[in-house]
Amino acid sequence: MKIFSKIFLGVTFALILIACSDEQDFNQIDDLNIIPTAEASLVFVEIPEDFINDSGVPDFYTQTFNFGAFEEQFFAENVLDGVISYEVENTTSKPLDVTIEFLDAAGNVLDTERFTIDEAPTAVLQREITYGTPTGRDISIITSTSAIRLTGINLGDNTSVSGIPEPVVLLRSSAMFRIRLK
């Protein structure tokens, strides 16, 4: 009986080795594509109507934000495409012109988005700009951006006051990019 159980165990073990052994392919990692989508806020600015009135000049706001995130080597080498979304809301009594410029390290303008918005009441302006796709803008605009300049111009007067409580101009922007990790 002991011989029979040893033979049985030996045959079973041999069958398991034959049945479960497959040649391993360790090169499968080369075929793997990992492309997540990363989303982040870019710029959020809120300017009250009092600030616009007190400025006394048409170009009431100019600010340059250092923004080196797009230039980071990992991002710049691996970004495939993406979308930047903008929302501009104006509850002031003034028609406004809002300009967003992407600048390279030397201060050269790479790309511009301009919004002309009427005085309140008005709808929120929304716009999406695509980069890196056949129908979008060149992705090198994004990978070369080191600063973002925002300019606000008052196309109206400096005395009127909106009937809406706490009138402001709001700019919100966010970005969503596909990045190849592998």
C-alpha cells in the first residue's frame, strides 16, 4: 500500500508540474501602456467691483503667475494631450475684457485666450481649449509655459455700481491632461 501511495503521489506531482507550467513571458511589461488623466486647478481670481472703480484706469488688473508645473521634465516628456477649461463670470456693472496669456521662460507669449463679457446680468462664459490632438493646439505651448499672465480691462466707467450684492468678476480655470506613465 505504501508503494501504491508513493507512486500515486509521484504521478500526481508530475501531472501538476506538467499541467501548471507555462513558459513565462517577462517581456509583457514592454506592451503595457499606463495613461492616467490628471486634473488640477490652474488660476482662480476674484476681483470686486470696488477694486475696479478705485483703480481709475481701464486696465484695472495685471498679474503674472509663475507656473513651472508644465515645464517639469517628467510632465513635459510624457504629456500626450489635454484640455484647459475656463469660466468667466461678471456680476459687476461694467463690460470687461479678460485676457489670459501663456508665457515661456523669456516672457514671450505662446498662447492667448481673450474673453469679452457684458455687464451683469450675463451668463457665465465657458470655454475649453484642447492641446495635443490633431484638431487642438500644439502641445509644445503647454510644455514650454513657465508663467501665466492675466489682464483685466474695464470697457465701461469707474463710477457705476451693480445692483447685485457683492459684485465681482471671477475667473476659474482648470486643466486635464493625459500623461503616459509607461
